[in-house]
Amino acid sequence: MRALLHDSWDEWVQLIAEAIERGRGDGSIATSVDPVEAARRLAALLESLGQQLTTGLIGPDEARGLLRGAIEKEFPE
């Protein structure tokens, strides 16, 4: 089970990192952003937000606001 979770997590982070790379390529994300590190932080946040939403600790609007704030901090203009 642990190997499956590890592989799934790595795949999830890689998908996010690829999206960040595309943004770096088109100029919408600064080239100084490390795609893998930013992807790991965002994946961790999304994982936690998903758990909080599922358990009712936060609502969708709050989750969106937290994610929006994190994206603004990860990818300043």
C-alpha cells in the first residue's frame, strides 16, 4: 500500500510541476520558480484542503480563498 501511495503522490506532484513548467515556458510564471518544490507545496496544501472539505472543517469558499492565496504567494507577479 505504501508503494502505491508513494507512486500516486509522485505522479500528482509531477502533473502539477508540468503545469508550472508550461507556465514558465509561456512567461506566465517566473523562471525563478522551482517547479518541483512549488508543486510539492501546492500538492500538500491541496491534500489538506481536500481532507478539511471532506470532514466539514472548512467550506468550499474558504478552501478556494486559501488556495488562491497560496497561488499568489507561490507565483508573484
